[in-house]
Amino acid sequence: MIALRQLLGRYLCTLALSMATAATFAAPAEVPTCRLDDAEKALVQSTLARAAAAFREIGKPLPFDDVKVNERAGAGKSTLVAYIVTDANDGTVSQQGCSNGTFKSDQPLDPISVRGGCILVAGDRLEIRCSVNAIRIFGDVGQKTDGANPALLYALSHELGHLYQRRVGEYTGRAERIDLTRDQASKLQDLQTSCDPASTRKEDEADTIAVEVLTRTLAQAPYRESLFSDRGSLYWNIDQLALASDTWMKATLKREFMSQPEVHKTFVPTEFPTPAKKVDANARKFVCDVLTRTKGSIYHPLKSLTHPPVEQRLRRIAEALQPIAKTLPDNAAQRPFTTVARLQTDLGPIFTQIYRETGVYMEAVQDSICTKVNAPTPPKCK
């Protein structure tokens, strides 16, 4: 139950969303063998195979016949190759790309290290690269040997969605820094640019596919948690996705940026559901702070310049899986630890509603911001 308490605590923290864009990922021709980690090789192999099977079930077959992890593709087959890459610090690698020193999380990464969790190298290449750190977080199942973490299935399915689209993408969104010392017209242009919906259409599509994979898979082994009821197990899978996302974001902020930017308080919901008047007031406060303040900087989760915020992705997952969970048996009384199973069945819908309402708020406040910055005249600020 410690994990469940951590989930509740998550919503008392600032929503810091900082991540490198796909454009910053300069993939070398090959990943050196010395930078590959085989510890989670079997896990990645089985998860990719499971995801590819789900793609076929939903009528979106992928252009490969075989999957290899940390191996070069052989001749005669269309092979998806996945590399699990170890981190190294910039300036500490040999000409061959091998690390010459101990990795330090507070030092910059070298070009071979994977930013963004997992990433499709190019739209025309059957190659995915993942940070070993991401695999360990997304794949964590504690001491269990017969389970699997849905977060890894979701992250890899998202990249397979990009492979289906033939375009590059990454797992998570980021926060954008606005320099308040710039002139008002430039700051307004920054906000207007972030409101362009075209840039995330493909990301939304990849997410939709990944969520559909989850709906087809999570009620079955190895994602079925035998400790809980059938219904509670599916809610627990949603919780694991939230926990993994939170852990990954915190680890990434330290690993890739060495500092944690605090987003504007507008993007931290304080009540559910948030009244429309408060959404409008919060949006106005953000826009006015950006346009009128002249010192320092403000961070805000981008609406569409790169990727949807994690909160909006969890909303979509919750909205897709909650109706399925409600149809599953509430057979907590048949589980070995009935009280624990009953508690999860009762708490699961509450946490799922929190995930959904956070996403609803984020989308509403960003829509309100975009309406204001694209109006014929900027909002009047006192």
C-alpha cells in the first residue's frame, strides 16, 4: 500500500515536465557493443513480441517478421532491432564510443546515450533504442517473477506506433522555458506557436494505438495481478503506469538536465473538477504573467510543440481502461488476502478519476490560454 500512498502524494507536487525533443537525438550509425546492456534483454524481447501481436489483432500489422534485441539484423528477414543503451557522460568515451569512466547522473550525457526513454531512430529504419534506465523503470515489477509492468508495454507500443506511421517520436513531453526579458510581441508569438495543433497529431495517433494495445492486453497474463480481483487488477495496472511515469520523470530531470524547472502554478490543479471560471482565471493569470513580467523566466507544459503532457496521456489511458475495469468481476473475496484485494478495488477508481481529472484540467487550461493568445487583441492585464 506504500505505492498507493505515493500516488496520492504525487498530486501534491509540482508538475515538472522537462524532456529533450526528438530533434536533439543524433543517432550514430551503430551503437557500439560495449554500450549494450543485456540484463533486460529477454524482457524487452517478450514485450515487443506481445505488442506486435496486439498490433496485428487491431488490424495494424507492422513491417517486420522478427525481433532481435542487442543483436544486428540478419539477412533474409525483415527484422526489428532494439538496442538497450547504457548511459555515458559527455567527454568520457573513447573514439569507439565506449565509456572510460563511472557514469555520473549530474553530468551531461554523450551523443550515444538515449534521451526520451525509448525512441524510433528513423521512420525508414526498423530500429528502436532505449535507455537502460528507462527499461529498468518501465519494466520494474519488484520481486515478482511472473508479472510484467504495463508501462514498458505502453512505451514500446508508442514507438511501434511511430514505426507504423513511419515517423520519429519519443515517449514523453517536456516543459518550455519563456524568457521574460524579451519584448511582449516575441513572448506572445511563442505562446501562439505552442498552440499550433498540427505538430502533435502524429503523437496523438501513436498514443491512441498504444492505448488500444493496452485495452487488448492488460486483463491477461502476465499483466493480471493475482493478488487483486479481476477489476482491481486492471485498476492496479493504471496505477503502475502512473507510478512509472512519475519515477521516470524525476529520474530524467536529474539525468538529462541536472535541474528541475518548476512550471507555472497555473498548471498545478488544486480541485477536481475545476470550475470553468477558475480555469479561465488561471489561464489569464499565466498569459498576463508571461506578457507583463520582465525578469526571470516561466516554464509551461507545451500544448503541442512536441508531445502531450503525461497528465493528458494518463487521462486517455484512464478513459479507455476504466469502462473495461467496470465490466470485470469484483471477486476480491476469492483472493488469498481479501482485505488487500478489497482495498485495491475500492481505491482504484478513485486514483483513476484523479488521473482523468488532472488531464481534463490540463487540456481545459491550455485551450483557454490558446483562445486568449490567438484573440484579435491580447487580454487586458492589470
